[in-house]
Amino acid sequence: MQNLSTLRTAFAALCAVALSQASCDKLWGYYSVGDPENCVRIANICASDEFCNRSTQACEKYVVTLYPRQDVLVPPTSPASFISPGGKASGLTSPRDVAYTLAAPLQSLPTATPQPTIYWTLDGSDPMPGDPMALSGLSPVSLGRVPGGTTIKWLAAYGGDFSPEAIRTFSVGTDSTATTNAGFIMESTSIFGANSPTAVVPRAGRVNVKINLQAWASAASGTCPMCPTHVTVNVPSIGQVGCFTNIHQLGVFPGQTFQMFVSFSAPTTLGKFPIQAGVVQQDRCDGAAAPASSIEIGEVVTQ
């Protein structure tokens, strides 16, 4: 019996050596089985339209998606996070302190972190995961009203194999004299289903948005104080998707506050589409005129 046990041990060791030399990944009993199509062990065997899936260790065709696949060998780049209001702008100046929200679009990948973590600072220092000086929370994060002169720095961490997002910087300005012309402040933009100003949505899917709106009329010295004035919400490639009419009747700053609801069908193409808001002066809010300038308040990512 001792000789038989010794033989079995020696045979198992021999198979283990054969296994390591054969670049195989499976061992049944005492037999090693080669795997010539294992793309994890054998580099560069996938075709140009394929990637190496680490889970199955096999080449798979690329899927048409805006985001990189999480299970490819090279860590994919995190999708950009979003600040509302502001979006891709480097800063925003308002007549009063504004409540800002930091958010990252939720991934549709089955192996991704369900909710990205946001790391941020308000003192100008760089936030880093694991740094006790950095604040953190699951996306979305409401910062409350941020005083003028504050520099917000943040990044979103998706976990898994996603590489860290580059640190984003946003300058907050407050100018109490910037109330001569009709204007607005939009805060707490929330896309239904995501409870966030940014969300992944199906192409042509329905998008419903709730916004906290403060709007006011032009002062006597402002631009056309008696002209019909409206706040419009627009999405590139779609056009106007919402309108709050006749803010010239709301009085000068601070005007009045409301909840505004917008509903539209997402674009039919893959991409990232900002939700923008601006002021127009025209008889009717019919989308005929585009705002001279606009602020990004949200973003839809179509899949």
C-alpha cells in the first residue's frame, strides 16, 4: 500500500509539472489537459474584433457599448463623473450659494460595483481613495449649498478592475450683484430611476427628470424686463424638451421657487448627451429660439 501511495504522489507531481509546461488550466484526476485557446495564458491570440474575457479565458467578440468591458485584460477607464449644475464646465458663478451634486453613471456591467463611490474635498486638496482627509460617499452625493470661493475636487471610483478616474476640479463663485437680468438656478436634478443627475438609459427610452428651480425677472435696468421670458431645457440632437414659461412675471431676484418636471425620449444613438438649461426671450416657448448660453444640469448616457 505504501508503494502505491508513493507512486500516486509521484504521478501527481509529474502531472503538475506537465500542467505548468503545457500552459493549461485544468486538471482532472491525474491527467492534465492542454488548452490551446486560453487567451489568458497565451497572449495576442484574439482576433482584432475580439477581446480576452478573463472569466471564461476565451476570446469573445466586442459588444457595441459606450463603456469598456470590465473583464478585458487591460483595466478599463472609468466613465467621467458629473457635477450638477455645471457639467463639463470648470466653474460656475451664481447670485447665491448653490447646492451641488456629484454623481457617476451607474454601470450596466454585471460585474461592476453597483454604485460608484465619490471621493471629494472642498479645501483644494486632491482626494484619494483611502485618504482619511478625503470625504466619500456612494453616488450621488449632495454637497449642500457650497460657499463662493470654494474649489471642489473629486473623482469617482467604480471598483473592480476600473482604473481610477482622473481628479476633477470645479470653482464655485457667488456674486450677489449678478441679478440685473432674468435668470435661474437649477439644483437637485434627479433622473427618475437613478435618483441622480446622470444615468445610463436605453436608446429611445423614456427619461423623466425632476428639477428644483428658482427663477426671477429682469430688473428695470436689465435686458427687456417686460418681454416674455422663459427657462428652457434642451438636449443636443433632440432640441427643447421642457420649458418654464413667463418668468418675467415672477418678480426680480430672488423671484420664486418651483419643482419642474421634464419628460423626453432618449436619443436613438449611442453617446453621452448633456441636459442643458438657459433663458430665452420670445413670445412663445416653442423651441424656435435657442438660449444664448446654457448650463449643464444633467446627463443621459445611452446604451
